Amino acid sequence: MECEFNKIHSIAVIGSRGQMGGFLALKAERAGVLVHRFDQPIDEAELARLLPATDFVLLCIPVTVMDDVLPRIVPHMKKGAVLSDVGSVKGRPLQQMIRAYDGPVVGTHPLFGPVIPADFDPTVALVAGREEDRSSILAVKDFFERLDLGAFESTVEEHDKAMAMIQALNFSSTIAFLACSREIPNIEKFVTPSFKRRLESANKMVTQDSDLFVTISDANQYSHEAIRLFRSFLSLAAAGDMDLLAGRASWWWRENST
């Protein structure tokens, strides 16, 4: 039997002028949820007036400012309200929220940006702050589903190890590859369609979001572990074991071969 949970009717978005904060605030409003928007400079009087009646406080802020923002938010929260964040790393932010707040804590990570491709099903990873936050996980899952976003439960270790690959290693291996490739004289004359697609996919990450990905990589305790694992697979490539690597890589398209 499913656990009972209190439905979320109101939300305070801290960092509502940011891309993800603004996106989620608008989605929530369109879904009929009462939304309170806060951003810098935070209006302390409005916090004191609105947070005591708010069900869900969502921190859409960089992990680097969590310890500065939490003491300003938590004292105004009502008992039983859910405290959450949208960071790409869950270990450190969850620890920070648990230290600051003795109520239910649920870390979330929207696995998409504010512009969602038409062929992509947007989902949100959910991680409970404490064992007893199961009912709060269900409430947050229900909230995102009302926004037409999928949601699934994970753990800190599972999430952060996956994001060490999907985000941190994707970034570090891409910049290492592109930095390496420029060492070849006149290489830009030899660009093929497949290489051009790789350049186009890397453009925003390298030229606009580099600082963000560096911050994410530094905050994820599994980033170096992912790099070491990748280096072991590069060693297989250096030894000429291309068939082995291609076979393992084809796992991503395993449904097409059945």
C-alpha cells in the first residue's frame, strides 16, 4: 500500500529569476499551484509573511551559496513543510539542508534545462534527506507529475555516481579531446560532418557553461573516480581493443538489437 502524503498546494521558489527557478515557477503556476517567487535581494518581510503558510520551499540556487541562504529561509518555514533544492549534485546540498532544517528534506535534480527538446521525456531525480522522508518523496513526486514532469526516487550514491559520468566526465573528456585535437596543425580544414556535430553539441557547454560544469565537477565526490575509470577504458583503446569497446558501447542501443 502506498504511504499517505500531504499534497503540495503552495511553493516558494528561491532563485526565481534563474533559468530553472523561473521555468519551474511558471510550470507550477500553470498547474494551479500557488507560487511565491523570491530572488536577490531577498525581501525578509515577504519571507516572514509568506513562508509560514507555504508547503514546499525549492532552492534554485548555486550550491556555493547554500550555507548563506539557508539561515535566512529556514526560520520562517512552517512545521512539516518540505525543503528541497534542484542541484546537479546531491551529497553536499542534502547535508547542508539537513544541518539547517529538522523537517522533511528532499533533494531534486531536474534532468533537463529550461528548453526541453521535443523528443526528450523530462524527468526529475528525487533523493530523500533522511530515511523518514518517504512520505515527502511521494508528495514531491506528485508535485512534479502535476507539472507533466516524470520523477523517480534515487539515492545520493546512485545519483552522484551517475552524474559524475553524465555531467562531470562528459565535460572533462570533451574539453580534453578538443584541447588535444587542436594540437594538430590545420585540423580545421579536415572537419567531417560527424566531427562538426560533436563540435556543435559541445559549443554551449565549453563556451558558455564551462564555469558551471567546473563547479559541478568540483562538488561531486565521484568525479575523479569517473575519470580514473575512463582512463582505464582509454588504455583499452590504446591497446587496440576496439571491438571490445564498441561492443560495450553498443549497450546504449541494446533495445534496437532485440
